[in-house]
Amino acid sequence: GGVHEAMRRESAERTAALDFDGYGIGGLSVALALQRAGFKPVVLEQAPHLAEVGAGLSLSPTAAHALNHLGLHQTLAEKAYHPEDQCVRHYQDARPLVWINRGARLQELYGERYYLIHRADLHDALAVEVRRHDSAAIELDRRCVAIEPTSAGVTVDFVDGTRRRFDALIGADGSRSIVRHQIFGALEPQYTGYIAWRGLVPMARVPQEILQPASGVFVGPGHLVNRYPVRNRQLLNFVAFAERKEWAEEGWSIRSSVEELLEEFRGWTPWVTRFMEQVPPDQLFKWGLFDREPLNRWSEGRVTLLGDAAHPVLPFLGHGAVLAIEDAVVLARAFVESDSIEEAYVRYEAGRRERAAFVVQESRRAGKMFHAPDADTYKERTKGKAADEGLGLFAYNPVTQPI
């Protein structure tokens, strides 16, 4: 389209055609999607070096469609865990409350299944593909401090005093987005009353009899635990949620002690406490969950937002990375179909805002549902369905979504 040819011409005169702030899943996904569409993006990462983030990710069939579209089928096949069934169990005695199929049934209904993966494995696979297309596409130690939109593009100032101009800017820099703050002003975070722990346990330390199945959720009054294998079943990833009235610091890499975690889940089934006891202290972190009200729009001139920068979402449906990956594919498709950058952003938002707003809203509700005082009524409250599938979230396909 017209935008494609114009940006090709301009990129010959500039260092890059597009800029992204934030070396995360969303930024890499949109960089790769644009590369595959014929553009030449640059990823500007604020960190001076790449570091592994030890956490698991849920990938719904919708994200799988997107990643297959980006050429990462092999990564899903070789690096992800493929649960056939998941079980939601009672916090006191581990009795099954609901069994959920995550494999063959989803494949039949939606053409793809559910995957669980170590964040670093997906991150690395995306980075390899981006660099394969363009070895200079990822620049490190590039912290953005100011953005100045112009009619002809976007000027970006960096902390080292340098300045660059780009045709367009996509802020994929997370829930505390600098790009969003620069363009739309402060979006104050509100503490939700939830805190969470995340940990990785060497699978050799985990009693096999408590992994039936290996992917599972435990629900109790005001608490929730999710755990599943990653790294070819070498590690057990878990996230444990609890309610707490006050929390000051926003961030998800605060150290916690194993004793603090076990005290919070005192009285829970050994199916939970036994793997918590085995988490290495350097693999245990806690954070407070903060929420932000959605923006009415994501774009201004030649600047737009993607992923948590555009629509911060609570983790109770496991759709944070999913939404960012979906955004990436739809945005790249919009660029191909549009005659201007501004038109591409209009198409992008039209294809994404309703879905993103729905997931944000339902993730809030899911938190309350999981943490309800009476775990015994879980099956009745959910009608025996997974929280995400029961909402129809898997019927969306970012590769074919009209834009």
C-alpha cells in the first residue's frame, strides 16, 4: 500500500523507519510482524544488556495463531508445554472441582490449542527471528526520556543526550509506559488489593504425585495458585495470589522469603505447600497488582501504543502477553492495508480496542471469581468451564480479524 512505499523511501534516508520502546514480547512481536510485511523497524531497548526473566506465560489459541503467522510454529512445538488437561482443585484437600481440556477439544473448535512457555524462551525466539531479518534491528541501552511528535514523524530524545527522528513510534513499553505518559499524560495506578508471588522450582525437587495433571489451579478464600511445567519439564513455574489491604511499591521483582510465602498459605493442601517449600530463595519474587483505567484512544499523530502500554490488564485470565501478540499482528496488517500511518493506526484500534477492553474488564471480574470466599461452589459459579474459554475469548483470530 501507499504507507508501505512511502516508508520504504523514507527509511533509505534515515536510520530506521519505525521505533519501539521496550524489549518485551509485544515490541519484538510487532517488530517481527512488520519485518515480515516488508518494513524495517528498530527496537530501542532501555536495558544495557539482555537478561532472562524467570516467569511462565500462558498462550491461548489466539496467540498461537499469531505466533504461527510470525513463523514461530517450531518454538511452540519444541519449547512450550502442551497441557492436554488442566484441573482446578480445592485448596484444603486438593479434590477436583473442574477438569478442563486444553488440547484436542480446543484444536477441534478453534484450530489451535493452549500452550505454556517460559517467558525467556519465547522472548529469545522472537529476538533471534528479528535479528535474522536485520542484525542491527535491536539497539540496547537506549532509554527514551522525551518524545516530540511532528507532522513528518516523531523525534525521540535519549538519556545520553542523543536525538533521533523516525517516521512513526510504537510504544510497547509496558504498564508504566514512558511513551503513554509523554503523549497522554499521567495514568495513575490504583492498587487492587491483590499481591502475588512467582517462583521456579527444579522439577527434580517436586514430588510427582502432586502433579496430577502437571498443569493446574488451586482456589481458596481470597487466594489462588497456578502452576505448570516449563523448560521441557525441567522447571515448575508457579504464581500465587493473595489479598492484602496495603501495598506501596509497584514492580514485580521484589524478593520474598519462602517462610513468608508458606505463612500466607498455611493450612493449604500439601499439593501446594510441598512445591512451595522447594523453591530456591533466589527464584522467588513478589509484587503488588496495580490497575489503570483504559484510555479512550491509543494513538496521537504518528505515535501509538501496544500491549500493556495501551491496555494494562490484570493477570487472572493469563492474557497480558496474548493481547500484546495479537496487537502486533493486527497493527502490522493495518500498515500493509493503509495509505498512511494515521490510517494504519485507525484500522489498528478499530480491530483491537473492543477486544482489549473486554479482556481488561473480564480479567478484573475473574480475580473476584477466583478469590471468592466459598471454593466449594466454584463449579456452579463457572458452569464447569475455564474462566477464559467460557467468555468466548478463543474465537478471536488476529490473523483474520477484519481491519
